[in-house]
Amino acid sequence: MKRGIKLLSLLIFLAASSQAMGGDLESRVQAMEETLKRQQKTIEEQQKIIEELKDQIKTQIAAEKPKTAVATTEPETQKPRGTTGLFGGSALSNPNISLVFNAYAYSSNLTNDELKNRAIRGYTMDGIDRKNGFNLDSAELAIYAPVDPYFNLYATIPVTEDGTTVEEAYFVTTSLPTGNQIKAGKFKSGFGRLNSQHSHVWDFVDNPLPYRAFIGFGDEGIDEKGVQYTYLPPLPIYTILGVEVLQGENKTLFGADATGGPHAYTGFIKASLDVSDHATILFGPSVITGKTKTSTVQANSDFTGDTTLYGFEFTYKWKPSKVQGFKIQSEYLYRSQYGDLTDTVLGTVQRLERYQDGFYIQSVYLWNRWEFGARYDMLSIFKDDYTLGGAKQDIGRRPWRATAMIDYAFSEFSLLRLQYNHDESDIYGKVNHEVFLQALFSIGAHPAHQF
Amino acid sequence: MFIVISTPAYAKLNVCTTLPWIGSLAAELGKDKVNIKVLVKPSQDPHFIEAKPSMILAARDADILMYNGLDLEIGYLPLLFESSRNPRIQPGQLGNFDCSRFVNVIEKQPTADRSMGDVHPLGNPHYHYSPSNILRVAHGMTQELSNIDPGNSSFYRTNLAAFEERLRNKQIQWAKKSLKGKNFIAYHKYFEYMANELGFKLIDYVEPKPGIPPSAGHIEKLIETVKKTKGDGILVTPSYGKEEAEALSKKTGIRVIIIPQDVGSVPGTNDWFSFMDNVLSSLQ
């Protein structure tokens, strides 16, 4: 209480002496009030400690008395503790750390060389970077904690056989005015649905064809250095508005050395509403645009130009209980790309224009610890214009793929998944029959899952 | 970065709570001075809640977010704090109210690991069945409401006094229910606070470990135990383990007692008092 009196006299002093300070005074008083409130809180907590100590003494005295009846579990009186912190427990000396193990056995009717050279003609020359037999995707380390009252810090460090990379390392603001948030560092772009998720929360082992064709083969997706700003307006419906400025180094979209500085820009809107107590939909458009310099358009050629990718996502999720659920998810992607294609052998330059699209739709049904899933991917849905030097390129029939999946979760932290892909994405090549058996395990800090 | 919380006299305080019982308690203390939004439906089991965008939106406008704590909400609450983009409810702020801070927590297991199932290392989180702890939380909540909304401080205190008196009378009434010496089997570690306070015993659990569904072998063993000890009932909540408990009941002849997991989970439990009335008469 002494503190309170001191503060009060300080307040009176301030009020008397600083009339000249005018408007500043008000904010000072408010600051004082705030401090006062905090101290009240501290006093409250101290009182509670005293009360608890009293209780402890009482229970000790009670324990010394001879027990008459068969006691139930004695209530252990706990030592007082502070708030649980953002992620539970004390995260002062150590940040929260988790490790996700992601490995799979793979079998295809194609040889490893055939897989490596398996392009989606007209879309990408990138092959399938998997080997028959055992594959270790990664042991992914995630570290996160609040930095101070203003920022949270995250790092995702997948350890693979090739070494350690920094998939993500970014901070997020927590104290900007209501509705505003800034994220900066290296992070997964908010573009699209699968892109912003880590691959170990996907419902299938691999990403769908439109992702492979437009964003790239691997799990990383649009994972860039840059800054993101998001705003959650006070609307009756959840709506996130986001923009990003990114370095623009995605290999498929832009290439590592497209320009000397940040040149990729994204914008996205995600809206969501609950259609019933247990069902929710999430939907919205995304766009990313930037300069491109790659060699994955055709063999022996370099491409320089501009690329814009548009996306639209839709998710419906019904989850009445822990043991039952149903989900439908779909994304449509449209790529617009134009520029110069240089033949690296002949040195000739041709004008290239590509307007192409693709989509996937996937569904998962949850029953007890089992999940049953199906997915269908297709490219060249509405648009398939590919011109080179003014001449329309024929890329033949539509590349497509169909997938069936079944998985079993022993607990929230372990999962085995069996998946079959019937892949007709290489229109002149063979059909690729792929089977995956995936193991996903996680240890350490409890993750909080995004919707 | 300095945020000043000021509530104009005419504006109601926006209170957002995770679980229904917290909303019920806030309504007892705040009455018409607060707007209450409850994130979890009474029909949902509090262990298996997933974050929904609508929850993020509700948390955005909260002046205070009240939660159970002890890691019960760990699957979605950290996400809500950050994604709400609401500086008032961040950990360490006045608008971040962890009810468990005021509770005498039992069954702390600091050395627990996940081979022991879904244990809560910080302690058993189901203290809302414990009248003495609810009273402690009510005191803490009143203080917090007064801190955020000093203008209505005396209003909150008056409501607390009324709540406390009602609770003390109820406690006398509840103490008359003869539960001492009763032996129950529970599906999940839900009822330990109540057992301690009201003097009944929990002799076994249908779950072999918290959060781990029983195997056929475990059920067989349990049937033996149950037949030997002749329990007074199998305690289960409407949305967690009911089927398994009913199967066990068929094989042993011991009745299943359905206990609501929260305020509003079964008809006629619209506030915390009627919820506890229902719980205690079910146990009779």
C-alpha cells in the first residue's frame, strides 16, 4: 500500500506542477493509472500467495492429525505461479522447440532417371526429385517464443541429408493498433492455401499438379524473404487483407537472380464464416507478380520476362467431434507469363507468352483415428495458350492426376499414411503409378494448428 | 506502442471467453455491463477444439479474453492471441485473464512426457467442478474487471458479494448430498477436484492414459476390476467416451452416469449453479 500512497502523492505533485505541459499531462496521468493498475494486480497476486500459504499451513496441520477415513487423493496445494505465457509453461530461459520427422518409402513403375526427367511439358521442365525406396524428407526443427511484449519470433529449420536450411525465420508484431500486423524475415507467403501451410499438415504426401507446374516441385512453395502486412477489419465476417513485398527468388516463378532487388508483390484476401456450429468455409483470391529469369521453360533455353500468378482457394470443413470430420479443399491457379526465350545453343531470341491454368480438388473424411482421402488435379482447364515467336504451341491433352489416400493417427503426434497417385502429367511419357508410405512424428512443444 | 485502455461510461466491456462456464461466471459478475462472447460450444469437448477464423474475429474486439489455462486450450489459444491482432489481450496485458492463476491446482506433473498420454504437466485443468476454486476465480475475475473498467468497480463487487452468498448457501445444500464413501469409475480424469471436495472416490479410469482410447485388453481388465469393486457408476461426459462407457456398463451391469462437461452441455444447465445442481444430482 505504501507504493500506492507514494504514487498518489507523485500524481498530486505532477498535477500541481505541470499545468504548463498541457496535453502531455493527460497522457502522463493515464500512464500513471496504468502503472497503478498493474501494481494493484501485483498486490492482488501477493495476497493470493499469502492466502495459499495459509491454506498450505492448514493442510499441513490437517496432515499431521491421524487420518480417520480412507482419504481420496489429497489435494496438493500448489505453489503460486504466474501466467502460463503465450505457449504454456515458462518460456523465459528456453524457447519452445519442436521437431517433426517426415520420412516415406516410395515406389514407382518408373526408374529414378525417368522420374528425374519427368517434365510437365509446356509447363515446367522440373522433374520428380524422389527415389524408389526410402526417402527422408526432413527432420524439421521449429523454434518459437515471444521476444518481448511487442514481437514473437519463429524459426523453422528443416534438417535434410543435404544439410540444414532456414525454411523460415521471421518476427510477428503483437502490439500494433487492433487489426494490424507485420511479419518480416523469411516466411511462407500468404498466397493460396497449401502454400502457407507446412507440408506436414497437408492431407497428402505431395503437393498437387498446379503447384508443381506453377510454384515448383518441392514442399517449400513461395517461401521468400520479405515483409508482410495484414489487416483484420472489424467486419461481421472474418476477412484478412494482406500484401507482401518479397525478394522474388522462387525458382519456378521467378528464378534466383531475376533482378537485383525485391521485385515480387503479393496481395490476398481470405474470408471465412461458420455455416453451422460445426462447419466453416474459408475462401478468397490471391495474386503474386514479379520479374522472371529461369531456364526451366524448355531445355537449353533461358527465359527473361514477367510472371503473374492468380489463385482462388476454397475450403469447407465439418468437424462435429474428435472422431468425425469431413473436409473439401480446392484451389484454382492461373499463370500469365510473357518475355523473351533465348536459345542457349543457337543464341536466337523468341517472344514467349503463356496463359495457362490448373486446379485441384481434394476431400478427406475422418472416422475415429482413420482418414480417407481422394484428390484430383488437372492442368489446362479453361486456358491453354502457349505461343512462341507468335506460333501457338501444341502441348496436347490435359495433364492430370488422381490420388487415393488412407492414414492412421496413433495420437495427435504420430501418423502413418499410405497414398497412391495415378499420374498422367507427362502427356507423351508413361503413366506414373506411385505409392507412398509416409511416417510423420512430432515431439516437443505442442503446436497450435491453423484452421 | 503504449496502449491506453479507456472505456467510456456508456460502452459495454467486450468479454471473450473460451469455455461456457467462464462466460457464465463473467455474466454473474458483469451482468448488463458486459458483452460476452463464448468461443467453445457447450456441446464440444474442451480437449479437442480447433481454431476457427470466427474465433479469431471474436477475439479481435475483446477488451478481455478469459480462459481456463493449465494448457487446456494449448491447441488453439496461442494462435488466437497472435492472429486476433488485438494488443489488449496479449499475454502480460490486463486483458489476458488466465482463470487458473487463482486455483489451487492438483495433480501437477512437471516430469510428465507424452508416453504417459495427453497429460497436463501444469496440473488437472478441470477445476470448474470445484465450488471453492470457482469462488477464487470469481474474486480474481472481479478484480480484473475492476482494473479494466474502474468506473463499474463497485458494481462488479456488489455482484461478487451476491454470487458469493449464493455459492455459500449452495455449498451447504450440496454438502448434504451423501456422496461420501461412493466409488466411481471415470472415463477421463475429469472429476478429481470434485472427488476431493465432496469426498467420493475415483477407483479406476476407462482410459488407460489420459487422451488414449482403451484397447480391448484394457477393457477386459477393467471388467474384472469393476466386478470386484462394485462401483457406484461409470462417470462420463456427453461428448467424450460415452460409447465405450456404455459398452463397459453392458458387460458389468454398472450404470453409466452422464455428467455435463460444461454449462449448457445438457438441458437445464444454463448457468454454473444449475450446472452444478445437475452434476450433483446425477451423482446421487
